[in-house]
Amino acid sequence: MDSRWVRSVDSALRPPPRAGNLHPCDSTYRRPGSPVAPSSWPLENVPARSGGTACGLCTGDELLRVLGDCHGWPGIVKARGVVRFADDRAESPLESISRVALARRGLPTPELQVEIGFDRVDFFWPPWNVVGEADGLEKYTGITSIVREKEREERLRAYGCHLVRWLWAEAYGRPDVLGDRVWVVLERAGWHP
């Protein structure tokens, strides 16, 4: 079980704070009515939520019901946003973290796990035929896997797809770089922000 998931559940089970603990200088304070967007979420929260639901520990609706009982708790608004934003079609923490980075950059929301011909892609922006691939290094264990991936990429290009790839280092360590790279590919493919 993912330790981040355990920490998320553990923090959800803590008793609510006393009303006097909510103060504008507290990092968990949010003025009523102010928007909460992915830009304010810690990157690790979305994969923790996705991991919990993907492992069958709970559903998104169950999490929202629990969060409904936590009215007034510090961080509850962010927690609800994370639960609503998370998507169980993201197959790895890397894909989930990538979704947050893309949303923070203001990019259009991609479709996840789309079949194109005989291949399934991580991210797809249909109006612009752009494919995004979040690559973990374990995928490339030898020359055979690299050749197979190159052949897959050529098949996708034959369908007219524009490809952009990224690794953990960009998605987690430099999400701004990831967002900028995808932005450029989408613009070249005809997207107009």
C-alpha cells in the first residue's frame, strides 16, 4: 500500500481543529468564496487519491461523503478539489502528477488511455491530434523494448499524431518545463489559447 495514501487517510481521521485555529496567516486558511485550483495542491495528493480508489480501498464518491463530514477542517476545500480532479484512468502516479502539472499550466484537459489504432496512449488531445506519453524509465529495459517503443511511435505518427514525451524529472521536479513543452506542441498542432 502506498505510504502517501496511508498518510492521507491518517490525516483525514484526525479530529477537527478548534475554530480559533483558522486564521488568515495559517497555511490551511481559505477565505470563503475564494477559488481553489490545482495550482494550490501539493503534487503528491492526486496520485494518493487515485491510488486509493484504484486499489479498491474506496471510491471517489465515498471519499467525497467522508469529506462532507469534515466541514471546517483545515485543508478540506483542497481535499475536495483533489478528489474531484483525480481520475482513476491515470495508471500511475507519474500520469496523475502530470495531469496536475498540465492543469497548472492552463492547458486543455486531455483524454486518458485512448486507443489509437492498435496502441493505447497515456494522454490525447483529439482536436489537435496530440499524444502525450509519461514515460517511466522501467519501460526501457533493453534494446528490444526501445525498438518496440520506436515502432509504436512510428505507427502513431502514421495516424498523423504529434507526440510529446516526458519523464519523472520533468513532471515532478520541473512541472513548468513539462507544461511549456506540451504547450509548444499543442500550439504547433493548431491550438490557440
